[in-house]
Amino acid sequence: MNEGMQGTMNKRINEQINEQMDDKEWISALVDGQYAGEDLQDRLEALGADPQDRERWQAYHLVGDVLRAQDLAASTDPAAFMAALSRRLAAERAPQPAPPPSRPRRAA
């Protein structure tokens, strides 16, 4: 198969994938290596333009890293986990409301 035919086939496959995806599923497909060529470039540019999409990209990679790392994926005692979580939450400072905006002074 020549390069032109391969590019056309990749584009058709990418279009089919796009039609089947929800709003942000394309990020998961990008992480999974399902894009190629011009469509890949377009998706990478879209990813670079949106901070929320970059956060989702990082989250998908973190999940993948954890799933592949035996030491990170090893289960722990649920009671010990909850105790440690409770201690950390108790140690956090409660959020404080923002101060009200200052009012401009009126001339006397």
C-alpha cells in the first residue's frame, strides 16, 4: 500500500472514531495512540489550547501509570487507608471565605 492510500485510510479511520466519541473521549483515544497524521496534529494542537483538556490528559496518563506499576496498584488495607485519609483531612486547614471587595470612599 502506498503512502497516499495509507494516509487516506488513516483519515477515514480517524473520522469514524471521531463520530463515535463523546465530547472528551478523543483525549482517551489520543492517549491510546488511535490518531495519526494530520488528525493527530490537530488533536495535539487542541490539547495544547485547553488547560482542562491537559489536566484530563495528565489524569489518563497517571491512571495508566498506576495500572502498569505493580507497587502502585497493590491493594492496601481499607481501614489503614481510611485512617490515613482521615488524619490528612483533619490536618488540612478549612477554606476561608474571600474578603469582601473594598468599597470606594465617597468624597465628603
